[in-house]
Amino acid sequence: MYTEKVMEHFRNPRNMGEIPDADGIGTVGNPVCGDMMTIYIKVKDNRINDIKFKTFGCGAAIATSSMVTELAKGKTLEEALKITRGDVANALEGLPPIKMHCSNLAADALHVAIEDYYKKHKAEKGVKT
């Protein structure tokens, strides 16, 4: 049912944990399946310098969270905003159709974390959002 890549990221997730002083935090959930994801980012020179995740959910949710952190780490904020659910699923060499919603959450959580960073950054500069 799952690819070996999905199983590897489920068994050995990358970048799991939280960043207490994160520059941006994105939390999303799917009430239908119960999956919840939070992505934490640290930004330096407009790049994602560090990224971590906490996920409550199925194996696919954990694997997609792990993969999205790998895809985003080191990228500029603009590049990271272009990461799609399809990119996450492709990087994992596919997901069963019934689990595709999990990759939606991972990309969404990343985008929400970046939007949170932009809101905070504008607020620090005295610009109204």
C-alpha cells in the first residue's frame, strides 16, 4: 500500500520536534481523518534555516510532514511557498489516493507557517497587515 520511501519517512522522520522561538508557525488539521500538523520555521536571510514538525496522525501524515520539511529546508520563502501537495507526494514516490489529503496538510502547514512569518515580520517593521 505504501512506497518504501513513505515507510522510511514514517519509521525515521526527519526534523521532528518543535522550535520554541520559531519565526513562523503553521498548524492545520483535517477533522474528517483527525490528522493535525504543526510546522515551525526559523528564517535567516529570507531562507528557511531550520524547520521542524509535530504531527498527530497516520503514517502518511507523519511521512508527508517529514518530507515537506526536507523539501523546504534551505529554500527561500518564495521557493518554499511553491511546494505543492503533488511535490510532496512525488517526493515520497506516491501515496495511495485515500491518503492524498495528508500531503495537502503538509504543504498547507508549511504555507501557513510562512504566512505567519510574513505577518510577524511586517508587524515588527511597523507595517500593518
